[in-house]
Amino acid sequence: MTKTGNSLTGKSLGAQILGLTRKQFFIPIAALLALVVFNLIADPSFFEIKMGQNSAGDPVLSGYLVTIFDNASELVILAIGMTLVTAASGGQDISVGAAIAIAGSVMLRILCGPDGKAAELQAPIIVAFIICCLVAMLFGAFNGALVSYFKIPPMVATLILFTAGRSIAAWINNNQLPIVNDISFSYYGNFFPGIPVPTPIFIAVACMIVIALVLKFTNLGLYSQTVGINPHAARLNGLNPEVIKLITYIILGLCVAVAGFIKVSRFSTINYSVIAKDIEMDAILAVALGGNSLGGGKFNMAASIMGAYVIQFLTTTLYKFNVVSSALPAYKAIVVIILVVLSAPIVREKISRAWKKTTSKSAKEVA
Amino acid sequence: MDEGVILQMTGICKYFPGVRALQNVDYTLRRGEIHALMGENGAGKSTLIKVLTGVYPKDGGQIYIEGTEGEAHIRSPQDAQNIGISTVYQEISLCPNLTVAENMFIGRTKSAITNWKDMNAKAGKLLDDLQIPVKPTQQLDSCSIAVQQMVAIARAVDMECKVLILDEPTSSLDEQEVEKLFKLMRDLKAKGVGIIFVTHFLDQVYEVCDRITVLRDGGLVGEYVIEDLPRVKLVSKMLGKELDDMASIKDEEEKVKSNEDTETILEAKGLASNAGIKPFDFYIKKGEVNGFTGLLGSGRSECVRAIFGADHVTSGKVFMHGRQVRIHRPIDAMKNGIGYLPEDRKQDGIVSELSVRDNIILAQQVMRGFFRPFTRKQAEEIAQKYIKLLDIKTASSDTPIGQLSGGNQQKVILARWLFTDPAYLILDEPTRGIDIGTKVEIQKLALKLASEGKSVTFISSEIDEMLRTCSRLVVMRDRKVVGELDGADLNQNKVMATIAGGEEK
């Protein structure tokens, strides 16, 4: 302890900054700061939060910041599961968008009944939600089994559901578009009457608390990291790498169910081909932006969550500046490439070497 | 160069940072000769091969090859191939999803267009010549490992090689497959090819080779005609112990004697696994330190892995304290109070990116269960205790274990198993690649555990070390248990004679 204290005081400011850049949080926080500064300069009104009223006459908060936190909710929840899957299996699940379509479709099927036109709820929302969770976990287990027991690379294994998921979702409701008429269902994706903060924010925060507790009070973190880093050693220490990989996919399934619930609640209906489109790529990016290795192993959950918010911040910023939605992915790709390249160890090493050179040179010049 | 010599290496030196991997090694290969290159781990065999094939540049010495004027300059594997040196590695480096013919000619046609008919015909002829039982159009992974190995050799031979290097080609073959391979080697020998044969199996050397060159610790021990070097001599050359001056280094006081009356902790009957060991019997008593000995690849590790459930057990029974137990997976063994420090620290032991602390608590944590993690504070206390106890040199308990030196990594793994408080601890090569001071510490620790009433199985390539720590040795050769030594038989002469086998007196 004393040693680190001494070395800290002994270091120059430059070295301290250099040390900071090596921290896992550096990239997402730096990206966030850059976005904040950009928006401050371009249009400070970006950060305004206003109290308004919605169509029902309830007080609600509005503003870009609220939108960011609201819209990032599904992504944050998925990033949690994706981080675990990445850590344990060294690969990513690309079927989460399609799986959200399935989860949402199951939910609506139960709430609206077979013809999809029922005026009132056919089952309590909680029942529908539980069944939706079970189905999504089942699909997660399907992916997980392919990856862990059949040793299929995660991207390939989940490609199956990625391709088939949306048509399965449509098939569940006979390709109809059920609409939930009960207003109480929309509370979960919008606002509860009298509460000015969007409900998805609460749900996302709840998920973060749950995962924090799980990581603290179980060995999920230790096991999934051990399996991801060295499956041989994991096995010789009594772990079952297959089961642990499977569990992470089932947890991701649960995350998918929660995200799907929010998504269908936002509109009280579903559009099979559009719902949660491309969200899998954002979820994977969130993990990468958080500085986690996509090859598996050690992870930092908080950094992944931070990464998810950064991505949503970026998306909303681009919308604000009237980037057409069809051009959005291209802009996003540019920013993401910069961030990912900057966070690559090989680049960081070069930067830190170049930094050292310049500082030592300037030191000599001073002398 | 003398008549009949096709390859001559003289005074070869190779240095790695801090290590002299090769020091003045000579090697001579004659036409139509199978010449074994022998030595224990770290002797420099593979470094020599890599220098010869251009994988590593040499730091000194000359290589001459027949047909090339003056010194041969081999800067890359491509150079080596061009002057007629072909290599077949232990791991088959062919493409499993191409056909046999494609594998034989891949990357060798100059034109972009392949004449399939021509290629298959050529391949067929070559395979016939070498009497390899395979069709050229067959997909490679549908062939047995032996045939794949032979296809690799056929590919090498067709490149008109003068020198063929076989680097442990038999380690994954069964007896019949080995026979086939030997036949092929003899045929090639008759055709005048010089073969460098690297293997750990003594029987195979005596079956097929004409000459032996022995290396030890990067230096040349000597070149011998096979008739002049009986097995026992070969083993003593490899291990660096002269048979005559072998004063026993046994220290009776330090040694823990097993008592006939004490309880048998573990007994295995007819145990065999899918790792290719012959069924074996084994027992260990309370407070005993015993060991498996034998040359590398003789099946020492496979035996203890079978006991721990690390490999898939195919037959046999295991009894603990007289009661039969079922050990399918490592966790079953751990729950029965067995600990296992694996041979390959990097691949099977450390979880490199995790902290020293996590690495220490790992095994015990798994036994405690998923829902009962140690708190950060508990884990830290445990880690500090063992860091102090075993004198582990690490910046902090937060340091990733991958950043520690080999010896300290090994101590962390040792701490991991000590923390599980096992009744029976298996230490597989715990002292490999670590400094002498730590070696002694680990040996002492094994003896101390035994004096506390625990049982320890100790495996080491160094016979000295085994004699110093063990009171009973199980001797293995070619994946079989071939003897058991204790009491007065525990001396280097006897151990080496048993390891060598064949010519026992």
C-alpha cells in the first residue's frame, strides 16, 4: 500500500495521466466527455430538462438527457447479459434482437389472446411477463447448448436464431399485429401516472442493482471469468465449463425478456421486422467500448454499462443534428471505429511510448 | 565431408535471453541411416531441429549439407526445404478437410491451374511406392492418425528430401500404427534418405535406429552406435548420472517411512483412462510420500490424471479409506479430499489474468459452492496468509498471476491446494522450470505434509528429487507400470535399470 502511495507522489502529472489512460474506464469516460463537450459547444440547450405534460395530463420530464437515459434502458440490460456471455464463452450472441421479437410476441400473444383483438387483458401482466421470461431463457439455453456442448462458435450458433427469430415471432401471433388496449400495459415502457421519470429508467436501474448483488453474493463473476480465461484450469478446479457457459446464455435470455417487455410496452404493439433491429450490434459494441476483451475472460460490468450509455448518447446526438436515420449507422460506425482502435492495446502501447518520448525530450530541452 | 555423410552440423550454438539453449553441439547424419536424437525436456532437441530447419537463426557453428558447396545458409523453413530438409512435426500440420493428394501437393504447384487428374495420379503412384494404404482422393480426416502422419511423410519425401526429420511422430499412435510407420521408415532408409528421429520411447529407438546422439542441458553428450549403448547407459547419459559413482543421497531422517499398519488412503485397481495408459494398480498410505517415475511420455501424468478424474476414466475402481468412490470429474476427487497440482502450469494451472488472490481461493471456492463466495476481506486474509507462508513474491494480492515468475506461480497453485486441506495431494512436476531454492522448499513442503499425516504423490523428471522425497516409487515405461521400488531398492542404479527395462539384471 505504502509503495503505491510513494510512487504516486513521485510520478509527474504526465505519468499520472498516462496511468489513467490504461484504466479500463478511460475509453468510455473519455468518449462520454467528448460527446458532452461537443454538445455544450454546439448547442447547450441539449442539456435542458423541462417539466411538461403528456397527453394524459400527467407531469413528465422531457429533454435530450431524459431521452438518452430512457432509450438506453434496453441496451443497458442487454449489455449486462452480453458481458457475461462474452466473458465465459469468448464470443457474442448476435440473436438478441430477434430474440426480443420472440419475447415481445409471446407477451402480446398471452395478453391479447389468440385473435389479438381482445379489448381487455387476457392474463395478468405479471403472468405474461413470467412466461415471456421462461420462453426467452429457453431460447437462451438453446444458444448456450449449441455453444457449450456442441462447441459451435457463438456467432455461428446464434446466427440460427438471428435468421429465424423474427419469423418465429410472427408465427407466434399468426402474423397478426396484436394491440394491447389496456392503458396500464403502456406504463412500463412510458410513464406511470404521477411519476415524471420514464419507467424504463427504473427497470434498467433495477437490473443493474440485481446484477451487482448477484456478482457480489454469488461466484458468477469468478466462475465465468475463470472459464473464459482457462477452461482447462477451470475443469481441474472442479468447475464444469459447459454448464457455466450455458448459464450465462440463460441469463442473457432473461435480459432479453426484460428488454422485450419494455420494447412492446413502449408501443403496446409489435412490428416483427423492426423491433430491436440491430440492437445486438450495439450491445456487443457496449461490451467492447467498456474495454472488455471480446475474446472472453476478465470483464468489468460497470464499464460495459457505461459503454451502453455512451452509444445511446451518440445515437441521440446524431438524431439531434438531424442525421437521417438511414445514414445513422454510417456515422456511428466512424465514431465506433475511432473508439475501438484507440482502445486496442497495440495502439495504446504506441501512444504511451510516443508520449514518453515527447515528455523525455521536453524534459531534456528544459535541462 | 566424409564419404556417405549427408548432413553435418558442427559447433552449433543458440542463445536465448539468459539461457544457453545449445552449446557447441555437433550432429552428423549419414546416408541411409536412422539417427535418434535423445534427451530429456530442455535438453535442446527441439532447438537443434529448429535451427536446422531455419525456424531459429543460429548464433554459432556451421551446417554442411551434401550437394551444397561450403556452408549451407538456412534462413527460413523454405530454405531448408529447398536444400532437401523436410520435417514432419508431432502435431500433424496438414489440412484435414482436403484430400490426401491435395495435401501432398498443396502450395507446390507453380501455376494457378491444377490438373487434378495428373495430381491424383502422381499422388497415387507415390503412395503405392511407399505402400501407404490410402486413396489419393480420400479426405484426410477420414484417415487414421497414423495414415495422416504417413501422408505428411509422403509429402515430405516427394519434395526430394535428403534429410527427413521426424519430431515425435509416434506419440499419438498405437502399436500397430507405429509398426506401419517403422516399415515406411525402413523403406525410406533403403532408398538412401537420412532420418532424424526424435522420440521419448526407448523401445522404439532400439527397434528402428542405427545411431543415437544424446543431448543434455543444451550440450552434446555424445554420438553412439546403437550396439555400443545399452539401455541403462542411454538412460544414465540422458539423466546425466554415471552409474558407478552413485552414492545414495538418501537422507534417512528426512524421509517419511510408510508403516505397514497405517491406513490405506487411496487404492486404485485396474484403472485406465482415455489418455492411453495400460490399466494399473496403485495405493497410497496415510503419511506416505510416493511417486511415479519414468521418462517423459511414459504415462506418469496420465496415471495421476486418471486418479483425479482429469481424463475420462474408462475402467477400474478407486477406493478411498476402503470404500469405493466414483470419480468422474475433478470435482468428485476434490470432494473426496484429493488435490492435484497439474504438470502443465500454464495450460492447466494458472488463470493468468485473474489476481493472485482469486487464484489462491479458486479450488476451495468451487467446493464451497456457487452461492457462498468468500467476502473480499476473507479472500484477502487467506491470500495474505499463504503469500506469507509460502513466501510468494508478488507486488500485491491483486497482481494478475500471469505477471509472476514461474516459481511463484507454482507456489500460488500450491497455496490453492493447501487451502483445500486435502488428505491426499498429487504434485505433478511441481519443480519443473523453477529455481533451485524454490525446488527445495517444495520438496520440504511435501515431506512436512506427510509428517502431518497427509499423503502425497510426487512426480518429477529428476530422479534425485524423487529419491530424496519418496519412500516408494512406481516405475513406468511406455505407458505401463513396470515395477515398484521401495526400501533398499530405492537407489539410482536400480531406478534407472527399471526405467530402461529390457536388459535388467
